[in-house]
Amino acid sequence: MRYGTYDKYKKGTLFDVLPAHWPEERIHDIAKIKTSNVDKKSKEDEDVVKLCNYLDVYNNSKIDSSLDFMVATASKSDIKRFTLKRGDVVITKDSEDPFDIGIPALINEDIDGLVCGYHLTIIQSDQERLLGNYLYYALEADRSKHQFTLASNGVTRFGLTQQGTKNLKICVPSLDEQKKIADFLDYKTQQIDQLIEKKKALIEKLNEQRIAVITQAVTKGLDKNAKMKPSGVDWLGDVPEHWEVKRLRFCIVTNPVKSETKSVEDDDLVSFVPMDAVEEYGGMDVGQTKMLEEVYNGYTYFKENDVVVAKITPCFENGKGSIALGLTNGIGFGTTEFHVLRGGNKTNKNFLFYMTISHSFRDIGASEMLGAGGQKRIPENFIKDFRQGIPDINEQEEIVTHIEKKLNRLDNMVRINKEAIDAYAEYRNSLITAAVTGKIDVRDFDVEKDVA
């Protein structure tokens, strides 16, 4: 849909052009800014509160009572200062990425006892000059994101100072115009978000189908007419008669020793793989490198063609794992939250990898995790004692070829839908930016006509 433009524009101090009747304002001049210091600890001498935390803001554009807030405590003075009210905007003030900072969320309703948590900044607008829902969209715009990035300080972790937030500039039309812009964006972004959610749901179904294909192939084989035998394993059921059921400890090595790297010099480069470099259901970014002496202690060692499996919740349940390929000098080191599996000459690495992302391996592994809460991990002995039907190496290769043929089609469908999501997100962002900077005029936009 094409939108109109304003009759007259002017050159701004920050914005290239903006409607002639729109002023530019510093946030400090039209809002109160407060950085919270309320932590997640509970103390006996403090009052119980609901805590709006970093992830509540980062993961939600609107904060309402449908969210499951953490229960903690705060002092009376902090409660008075940091209680959140309808129309407030909260932004993230810290990040490991300067391009991912200042993420806003609108407090969409009054919620009894809701207090702003640590690592967040509250922006309470002067409601006679600036509407909270318009401010939220103004902070979502590209120009605001760019200002936040420039204002962030740090090397490995970045933070927004209160002064950096105060100096941020936005366009501030009249209250009537702000409301029309916010209403327009509420309507249009809801439409776009619904389209994105449909695509995400389709991708989830495709991924479920993907794992079903893998699980069927690695547990039952390809020949539907093959003679079967009881495996002796309750969850596995019958397996092809010629398969051997055995514990993995008898066909793989787990977590190989670092002394294998003795032929590599301390100052030689090796691949460095943090958890976020490993994808769900396969794929590993090996672009980072470090000298061997930097990573030899305190990290997990693996080499070319090893299978890496995330062992901590929720990464394990989500299917994080990959075959290590393209490693610098054939060697990799990564987070200690990896288990490493290495097949012998009778185990195809791809067959081994597909086994680790099958429903059976992940579901049973999740039930045998040790630890509590977010620190639960699968023990090494779970992998060693996992019982699996193993065909000969030739049949493993046939199964791998079959799986990859099926996955190519499914992966292509996933890729197409991810590209559609990216396109929708880009359009959403450009529409917000255009509306709050006056590049489009939505004062006469009529929702009822748009629906018709």
C-alpha cells in the first residue's frame, strides 16, 4: 500500500528531513529517566514485588499481566522509585552487542506490585507532550537504534549511560498526531506479526517433520519389508534383524583427550566455537580463531569430523549440535557445555550425528539430566550407555544418503519461510521508521477502510 507524504518538510539537526511542523526533542527534555538497581535477590526486611526483568523486556514489545513475572523483594524507596505504570517505556541498558542495545517495551497496563529490575532503564514521558505508545515506536526506529549504538560504552560488554539515553533525539509531533501514528502502527504491526507467527509455526512443523524422518531412519532403517527382532530396549522396540544393538561406549569415543594436540604449536591458530556458534539440528560457525595456548585450559577440545552435542538445558533439548567441519588446523575448542562424540572406522560420522538429534536420544537424554533449574546437564555416562541399533557401515551410508535427500527438500522449505520472516521484519521496521520520522503521512489512515 502506498501512503501519502506531508506538504512541507525541513532539514533537522539529527534527521535529514522531517515535517516542517515537527520539532526534534531530546528525551531528557520530555521525559524522566531512571536506571533501576533492583536485583533478583529476596531479603527478609524488604517487601515482596513482581520483577520486570531484562528478558521480559527483550522478548516482549508490550508488557502486560499475561507474563509470568519473577517474585523478589525491594526496599520501600526502590518500590516508590521504580514501580512501573501504564505508558512507561522500559529499555535494555546492557548487552554483549552494541547493535542490540536500547531494546524498548511498552508497559501496556497497570500491574499491582510490578517493579523494574536491574539492567533496565525506565523512560516516563510527560504525557502532555509525549505519549508512551508513540515513544515506544520512536525508540524502535532505525535512527534511535543508531543513536543507542553510538552512545554505548564497553569492549566485551556494552552499556548505556543515563546521559547517553538523555541525549537521544526523536521527532515529536502534536499529541493528536502521535496518537494517530501509534494507532496506525499498532494496527499494521499486528498484521505483520501475525504473518510472522504463521511462518514460525510452519517452520516448527517442518522441523518436527525433519526430526521424524531422521528418527525413523536411524532406528528402523529404510527397508519396510526387513525382518525385525526385539531390541531388548523398551523405547526402541523392534529393529532390523541384522542390526546389532549395543551401547555407544563400544563404538565411539567420548570427550577425547587434549594431548592429541601435541603436534600443534602453542601459538598456532585453532577454531574457537562458543555455544551461540552451534545451530539447532546442525551447523557450526568456525570463523572465530584463537591461539592454542589461549584455549587449551578451560575449554572443550574436539577435532575435524567429531560430533559436538550441547549438554546443558535448554540447548540440549532444542537440538543444538553439529559435525565439526572446516576447523583451523583441524582442531577446535569450545564451551565446556559441549560433549564430544567420535566414531570409529565402523561408524559413519553423519549417522552418529543424526542419531544424536533423533527424538529418542533427545527425549531420553532430557529425562536423565542431572542438576537443577537452568543448570541441568546430560552426564557423559548417558551417552556411553545409550543403546542404539547399529547397522553395518554400508547401510549407515545408505541411511545418511536417504536422510539428506529428504532433508534437502524440508530445509529448502524452511529457508524460504525464514526469508519471508526476514522480509516481513524488514518491512515492519521500515514502516515504523517512516511513520515516526514523517516520511509517510498517516493522519488520514482509516482502519475500517483498510480492512474493507
